[in-house]
Amino acid sequence: MEEHFFQCPHCWEEISMLLDYSVSQQSYVEDCEVCCNPIQITLSINDHTLESFSAQSIEQ
């Protein structure tokens, strides 16, 4: 697990999430710890290195 910092696409606050580097392709929804809006998280891991990370807003 690695901590990753990024900007919330809803409130623009910097937040962090723990990313699981044991799974190479991931896509899931997690709520912002500041504004509680849902964020679509998509990431790619290769050789225990974060290759891509995306945090997109989800319309409610």
C-alpha cells in the first residue's frame, strides 16, 4: 500500500488515498474525505510503480 496525494475533482482540495500496488489494473469509486462526493479512481501499476492515475468526478 502506498499513499497517493491528488486534487479532488469536486472541491479541489488536496486529499490522499492508500493505493494497493498488488493489483495491476484498478477502477473503483471512493468518496472524497473533505466534501464526501464520489470520485471514480482508475489506476495502473507496473512492476510496483504507479504508471497512471485518474480521479474523475461522478455526476450524482
